Amino acid sequence: MNLPQRLAVLCFLVSQGIILISYVISFQLGHVETCNPFFQGCLNITDAGIQSPEGYWFRGGMIAACALFCVWWAFNHQHLNTQLAKASKLNNASAIIGILGAICLIVATAVLVPERKDINWTVHVAGAVFFFILSFIAQSIDTYLLHKSGLKTKLSNLSYKGKLYNVIIQGIMIAVFLILALLKEGELIINAIEWWLALLIALYFLTGVLDWKDKEA
């Protein structure tokens, strides 16, 4: 496995691993209830990483994951530039938007402190929501660029279809998320969607393993 492929794997493992580790520590210490948040929506991701000691893991790990996301977007931008016949504004846009999304999550994570009452929830929620929306937009543009430029023929069927179905599902989930949030209903559904969106975004980064196997180590 070369260095770019390791980057793709790290984006997935660090982001999802930190969330899982924080949640396991949290319910073992009785800070949250034991359940399956993907299907029960019993808590949002933030709840798994507020109190100590899991909060230290969560904050440090998520900021590290966001740094990896930024590197992924920078590498993907460079990689596509070498594949495209000419420079693409879409490629520039996807990288910039993707990096901005990661920065939003860094801000959302940085304001978390052990006492819920001391958290700036406006900043946290705004940062997290913008991360999901901007990441979806960036990954959608990236997928459209691969289709429009014909580069999808250079990808494995699993990689391209994985990207395509991923962003379609993200789009549906974000639409449902925003509608329920505006209606101020369906808190359990919103919580579950948050867990799924985090997983889908990480899986999109993981597809780089299939795309970058011929890059230099």
C-alpha cells in the first residue's frame, strides 16, 4: 500500500475510530446510554465526546482527522490535475469547499468542553452542520467531475459507483435532516442521520484506496 492509499485509510480509521472509542468509553463510564445510535438515534455524536476522559480523545482525534481530510483534498486536487487535459474550476472548487468543511468541523470540535452548559452550542451546531453540507457538496462536485471529464473510465466500477451512490444517499439524508430541523421534529432521526453522514463521508475518503494504487509510495 502506497502513501496516498494510507492517507485514504487513515481518514476513515481515525475519524470513525475516534468516534467509536469515545462512545465505548462514554457508555462504559455511564455517561451515555448503551444503544445502537445508527438505528435508534439515542444520542448524537457530540454526546459521546463531551465529558472526561473521552472528551480528550474526541477533541484531539477529530481535529487530527480534519487535518487528514484537508490533506486528502489537497492530494486529490493534485492527482486530478495530472489526469485532466486542462485545469478545472470544478476541481479547484471541490478541494476548497472540502477543506472549508473540515475547518468548520475543527471549529465545532474546538468549542467542546466537559460541562454542557459552558459549550457555545450555536458555534458547535453551525460548524457541524456546515461540515456535513460542505463535505457533501465537495464530494458531489468531485464525483460529477469524474463523470463529466470521462475519468470514471479509469476508476474501478466499485470506486465510481461507490462514490455515486454515496453522495446520492448523503443528499437524501441531508434533505431529511434539514426538513426535520426546520420543523423541530424527529430528534431521534436527526441523531441517526448524523452518525450515518459521518460514516458516509469517511467512506468516500476511503475510496481513494481504489483510485490511487498506481501512485508512487
